[in-house]
Amino acid sequence: MPDNFTWSNFRLCNTYPGVVASGATVAVSCDAPIYGRYLTVIIPGNYERLTVCEVEVTAWKRPENAVFTRFRTNALTNYVISTPRAYSVIMCARHCWQNPDCLSYNIRKATDDSVIECELNSATSTSNPTNFVSVADKDNYEMILDV
């Protein structure tokens, strides 16, 4: 790996904390969908051996319709991926739906009611509860994936 390599640019799907018995199968699912081209499997520590016989990656496709649930006076922090211009909650929802990395969004209504602050997030409160905080003038909307 290059000297300037950093793992901070990558999203962690999940971890498996145990040892797998010889011949056993382990299924590890992501807490939230991750989009990308490459899969990296690592074992932490120095001089560890990892033998992988088969890795199956399945695709996830968004359903035809988006459904969001609202959390009043809450916001997800540290996962903002975009702040598009929006004139309504529906327009912010549409921005989220069209961005494959968006799983939730925060809104703050403008004082003049013409433009709202729309923050698209790459995570949800379920997958990151420590970053889900009470904010008096914001609401959080999360995509319901099992519709």
C-alpha cells in the first residue's frame, strides 16, 4: 500500500469478532447498504493468516418508491455527504432518493420559509446512535428500507 494510504476513506460494512471453524460458513451482512466496486477483507493484527475460500457479494436495489420516517427535533451528525438547495421537505427527500449514498437527511427550515437547509447523510440513527442528537430546530428523516 502507498505511504499516504488511509482507511478513513472507506466505510466499514460489519465485523466478525470470532474464529470460524474449519469448513464452517459465516454470513456477515452490512448494517446499511454500501455502494462500491471493491471488497476488502482484513484480519487485524500483525502476521495473521486469513484464508478465504469464497466471498459472495449480493447487490441491493432500492425499491421503486421511497418512504421516510420523521424524527422531530433530532439530527444525525458527522455523516453529511451533501447539502443540496431545497425549497421543501419533499425536494430534500428527492435529492436523498437520487443519491445512491444517501440513507437519511436532516432539515432545518429557513426563517423566511423560502429555502430549507437540507443535509444528506450516508448513515442512519440505527447504525450510528451515538451521532443521533437532539437539535431543537432540525428534523431527521430516515429511509425505510424494508417496504
